[in-house]
Amino acid sequence: MRGFKNKKSHKKQQISQIISDVGWDKLVQHVTYKAAERGKIVDKINPDNTTQVCSHCGTKKKEKLRLGDRIFYCSKCGLEIDRDLNAAVNILTKSSYYNPMHTVGLAGMNGCGDGTSTTGLGIGSQVPPMNQQTLNLLRG
């Protein structure tokens, strides 16, 4: 009986995962459709290790960051940056639309695409440049 119960539980987990995947697929499909209406592009990026890799030198941390760790510090190059901003820069550079030859810096960008500067965070020119298409993805 016990083996049967575990198989049933595993089957429920699989069904739950499938339903979750369908939900995310529908969201991506809807966002892609809406982006296309506005002449924008959606690029799906694998987020693996984006919080663990230095966005400046590419060094991967040996120890995992905990959720409570809000600052990313690279012991190799000395970069000190908000962990979410570090992950965002890593995601941008993973994009197939990222082109370092067409540079537009992050300075002057906040989450809405206007206003504040990142220079107060102590990152200045250490943040990789972005191309115009990537900025359009951010601005929506």
C-alpha cells in the first residue's frame, strides 16, 4: 500500500508541475503577443547562476548567496553591487539581442526606464553597456 501512495503522490506532483508550466507558457505567449503589437521583442533567458556570477569579470562565487544577502561582492575584481542589479545585468548580457558594439550605459535608468542614476550605487562604468533593443525591452 505504501508504494502505491508514493506513486500517487508523485503523479500529483507531476500533474501540478504540468499545470504550472502551462500557466507560465500562457503568460509568455500573452506577453510575446502584446510586445509584438508594440513592435517589441521578448527574449526568454535561462536565469541559472545570474545571481552567482559577477557581471563585471564573470567570476562565479564558490558559496551560494542566501536570499537575505542583498549585496553581491566579487572577491576577484572588487565589484560591489545590489544582487538584483547584478542578476539583471547578467540576464541582459545573456540575451541574443545584446550587442556590446552598440553601447548605451545603465546610467539614468531605473526600473521604469527613466530618472535615477546608478552612479550612486558605486558601480558607474563597471556595468556592461546595453544596445537600444535591450533598452526597448526594459522600457516596454
